[in-house]
Amino acid sequence: MDTTLREGFFHSFDGTRIYYNDAGSGLPPLVCCDGIACDQYAWKYLHGWFTPHYRVVRWNYRGHGKSDAPADFARLQIGDLAEDLRLLLDELRIDRAVLLGHSMGTQVILEFHHRYPDRVAALVPVCGCFEHPLRSSYNSDILERFLPVLSRAYENHQRLFWQVWHNLLPTRWGFWVSVLLEINHALVKVDDFMPYLEHVADMDIGLFLTMLRYANEHSARPYLKDIRVPTLIFAGDKDRLTPISVQKRMHNLIPGSELQILPQGTHTSPIEHPDLICLRLEKFLREVVEPRLAAERKASRRRRPRVLGPAAEGAP
């Protein structure tokens, strides 16, 4: 199967130019939605695993990677990202897809399902939170309370913030701080994580803080009970940014969902446990998603009215 990477751009509802790449051709398509400040690093191993058999789409949020920032930062809300996702599927002529969301991407795919359930074949939240993520990180609301302080400090000292942000993040020092705060050094390769730090270091800090605030205001709780598509949740049992207690709560609120716990996994589980995630996801696709889609197609054909030819129409 051809796994050549195809790249492109489209203009979203407000004119913001959005980047995507696309490889493979198998069904159902897998569409990967990043966490905040991420540039597809989390999907490195999944992309290589699945493109020989499935179509895999990755894209950059507005203000991330190769995508443009919106002219109006008020257009950085989770609902705006869900609309970008809708237009991405339209651009690629994808009717229904399996949506994977890492970290904040979980909020994006849950919001998208709420708005466009008929376009979702399955949901795969990975180390994600369904509401107010800063309210539960590190099992505390400390990040929620600290964000306004950080935002005011940035407004008053933008040049200093940029110098520190840009020069220290994409270094081994930045990596070891990440180890101290979250990631499992025993499971993560430095070369797999450094692209994340490099991308964050090049981001507009004001855009990042604005999007973080909007993400924290979002909640999908009211409509989790309405999800009727197959849902497989991946949760790292050492994830402090999205604690496993939050992901177990999401599992209990989504009818019929499955929960795969990743031992010793942190918030960067997609690059810590790539084989486990890919094998479990492949089993989910083969045994749950694909049979369901096949049954739906069969039922649709049975409901389709027969078109009679002229001879049959005139028969007694």
C-alpha cells in the first residue's frame, strides 16, 4: 500500500489557513488531534504502524506548526478547533472517521462528536480530560489559580518571557525539567520528546496562554452520556497532568466505553508505550469498529428502496 505523505492547506471558517498531512488509504480513516502546543510528536509511532493498512490524517491547530494564527485570538476556543476539524474532513472528503485525541485533543474530539455525531466512527481519547483540565492537574486546582498570574506577568514582561521561553525550553535543561514534572525518563527517548520542546519554544506565548484559558473553560460533561459510538480510552496510571481518576470518571460517563490503562505511563504515553497503544488500538479497530461499520452498511443497503425496471413496473 502507498504510504506516501500528502500535504496541504485549507482555509477555515474565519479565513485562518490550516495545515494537514495525509498518508495511506485504508478504512476507516484515523484522524489525529494533538494536545495544546503540540506539533504531531505524539503520533510518531502510531503513524508508522497504521499507514500501511489505514488512512492516517494529522493536522496543526491554528497557531501551531505550519498553520496560521487567527487574526482574532477569541477564535482559539475548543469549538473553533472542532469547526476546523469539520472543514478538514470536508477538505479530504471524509464522511466518517475514527478520531484520536491526545491531551487537549480529547476535548476537541468530544466537542466534535457533540456537534457532528454522524461523522464519527469511533473515539479514542489518549491521556485526556473531558472538562476544566487545569482544575484537576496534579490533583489540584493550582494551575487554574496560577494561570491568571502567569498571564499578567507575561503582559508586563513579554520580552523577558520570550527570551527565557525561547532559549531554555528546547534544551536538555528543558527536558530534565519535564522529567521532574511529568514524563517517565525510563520510557521516553530524548529524541522523541525534543520536537515538542522545540515547537513550544517557537510558539506565540500569548496565543498559548489564551488557548489554555479557553481549554480550561470547556466542559464536555453534559453530553458524554449521549455518545453511542465505540470509545477506547487510554490512560497512563502515572499521568499527573490528566490524572487517571479523571479518565476513569470519563470512562464511567461514556456508555459502553473501554479503558486501557498504561502501566507507568505519564502524559506522554504515546511515545512511552507505542507498541501497547498500537496493538490495543488495532484490536479495537478490527474487533469493534470495523464489524460495526460493516453491519451499518449492510443495514443501510437493506433499507434502500428497490428501483424497478419498466417491465417490473408494468407487471400485474
